[in-house]
Amino acid sequence: MSDFTSSFWSVYVAGISIISIALCVFILWFTHNIHATTVEDGTTGHYWDGNLCEMNNPLPRWWVWMFIGTIIFGIGYLIIYPGLGSYQGALSEKWTQYSQYDKEVAQGNAEVAPLYAKFAAMKVEDVARDPQAQAIGERLFMNNCAQCHGSDANGSKSFPSLADKDWLHGGEPDTIKETITKGRMGNMPPMAAAVGSADDVKNVAHYVLSLSNSQHDAARAAQGKEKFAVCAGCHGPDGKGMTAVGAPNLTDNIWLHGSGEAAIVAMVNNGKQNQMPAQEERLTKDQIHVLASYIWSLSNKAK
């Protein structure tokens, strides 16, 4: 990747830009100063089909001025805006695409702030019953959450469903707002060395399957129960998980990363990391409040 982030490419693009403008100037000058040989009638003397002749007229003035205008525009653009390597442009605010984006986002947020202010003082449960707020929350969800959790919020492998009661970190309104704001980092460390041999890992996998009454080998499950103690620190001695550390419930037959012996063995051997990105730099506090109310409503249908 260093090849694509080195200063060479900035110099390369700047050089191409300057050469292109210089070439346009040269073409305009060259075509203005050369004259094709003409005959007395003002043509080049070339005829086709008997009477179709090639004239030797100069370029239309409007075309020439348009050509000059594009050259002036190109030079002015490169002076005002960044386009020549590390040169930041002549604007006092040092325009960049990032500053322009931030400016437009701030302007948009300021325009809709009065609309969100209406819901800011309301409890999440009350906002969840407001049709207008829910319509806004749905659009926020589609634009910021659906890419991972799905348009129906039912999730997919490695992306949890938000439409059920199975919450890794808790489904209370404040907890949902915290998750959206700060994000979450899920970390299941490799546990094979702590569990024991490869056979011990399989036994633990079958014990885990037995907790949700999934298909399993009862003999292996019985042997794996004792070894499950190394997992109980996060998942609890009963396997029902701990929201404090984001450890999933292993007894409800809801599998975030896949079920079955092979999937559980791979999880114990290799571990897993999942990240829910923080949204506090993308969404305002009031937007998160409305979005959280929408997400909360998915598993708590208003009556």
C-alpha cells in the first residue's frame, strides 16, 4: 500500500495537470500561427466527389475564446484549490474535500436541529411511539446501520440481529445509545491452550451445543462440562453470557458466528474479533437519540 501513498503520485498528478494545460496553450498557439497552402479561391485545393472542396477558414472566434477560457479556468482552479502535490490552495481556509464535507454536514445538521429538538427531551420509549420519529429513525437506520445489520435489522452471520431480545451488551435504551455513540469491540481470545487437547476442545464444543439442546454427542458433552470452566469467566457458569463484557448467551440457540461442532471448535481454537464502529462523529446526539428509539422499538413493539 505504500506505493499508493507515497509523494510520487502527488508529483505525478501535478505534472500531468501542468503539462496538459501547457499542451493546450501550445496547440492554440500552433494552430493560430500555421497556415495551410491555399489557392486563389481560398480553398486548399482538395476536392472530393467533383465539387466538394476543403476550405481554409480560421477557427470560429467563439471556439477560440472557449478554448482560452478553459485554460484560464484550469490555471485559476489550481491556484485556488489543492491540485498540485502538497500545495493547499490559495483560499484562506485552506479548502480540502474533508473540510468541505464537514462544513456541509454541519450545515445540514443545523437545518434539521429544530426537528430533532422536538424529540430530544422525550424518553426513548415515548419517541418509539411517535410515527414521525420512527419514520426518521428508520431512514437513519437505513443510511447508517442496514449495511451490516440488514434492512430488516435481522442481521446475518457475524452481524447480530437487532429485532430480537438477544443482546450482547444489553438492550436497555441507554445501553443502545451508548453502543451507537461509542461503538463496541468484541473479543473472544483463542482458548485452545487453556482448554487442553484437540479432543478436549471437541468435548467442550459438544457441551456448548448441549446447553441449547442442539444436536450433540452426550458422552463428549459430559466430558466437556468440566473443561467449560475456562469459558465460564465470560459466558457464566450456566452459559447464559454476561452483557458486561459482551459475552453471548450460549443457551438460546442463537449463533452469531455459526453453529455446529466445526464452528465452535474454530471459535475456541482461533478466537474472534468483531467491531461495531462508533457513530458519534457521524451523527449528532439528538440523531442518536431518535435512532436508538427506533432500534429499541424493533424488539419492544409499542402497544
